[in-house]
Amino acid sequence: MEQGSPLSFNIPELPSISKLCSRDNFNNKLWITHDSVGKSLTFEEIIDNFSIWEDKAITQVVHLEYDSKNTDFIITHLDHEYIFYTLDEYDEKLNNYSKKGHTKIKSFKIDKARIPFYYKYENEYFLYQIFDAYLKNKNLISEYFNDI
């Protein structure tokens, strides 16, 4: 973890920015942005061996919105997108979490959800299973979930 903190049970206290970098390749990153007012988390995976389509670098984003009642947190929205950057924009994205891509392709979206944030299916957190299914850098995902 280069910046911020791993996932914790106290969602509102998560930092606004967390950045995880692979130990063996600094260009493999996971940016996590937390909007505590809007109650959302955005996870963007940056990998050195990125996919290219029509001269555009592709990253993956998992975005969720949450709500809470006392200490119970519920995921109310969840989606996954492929984000396209020019190669110059991608280079900038490596060190600038706020850099936005141009084109987005959504692979799934769940609105009006009521998924318990820490719901487990077959002894694995549901959210971890989503990351594991879509994102490529399994070590960074595991590191982010390590403290819960």
C-alpha cells in the first residue's frame, strides 16, 4: 500500500484516496477513490501489460454506492466498466488518479441493490468475488481485503 489504507469495517472512515502498487512492477496499480459525502467507492486497475484497442489503452473500473443504517452497510449500486485512454492519457493516469478516460463500456450495472457490504458467498466476500472475476492483479485485490 503506497497511500491510504486497506478496506476496513468502518466504511465512512476510509481515506479519499488509496493507492496500491505491485511489489514486482510499480506500474501495476489499484487506485481507490472514496467519496464519503456521495457514499461511493471507485476502484480502477492500472496494469503494465494493458490491453489496447484502436490505439487506446484499456483499464477496468468497479464502482459502487453504499448506504448505511447504524453500522450496517448496504451496496445500493454496483457496476463494472472498461475505460479507454489515449496512450499519453494512460501515462498520465499512472500517477494521477483523477485523470479521466474518454470512452466507457459498461459490462454490468446493478441499480437499487440491497447487498450487504460484507455479504459472504461460499466463505468469500461477494465484493471480493466481483474484483477477482473482473480485475487481473489478484495480489493487489488480496492486499486491499487483507484487514477484514
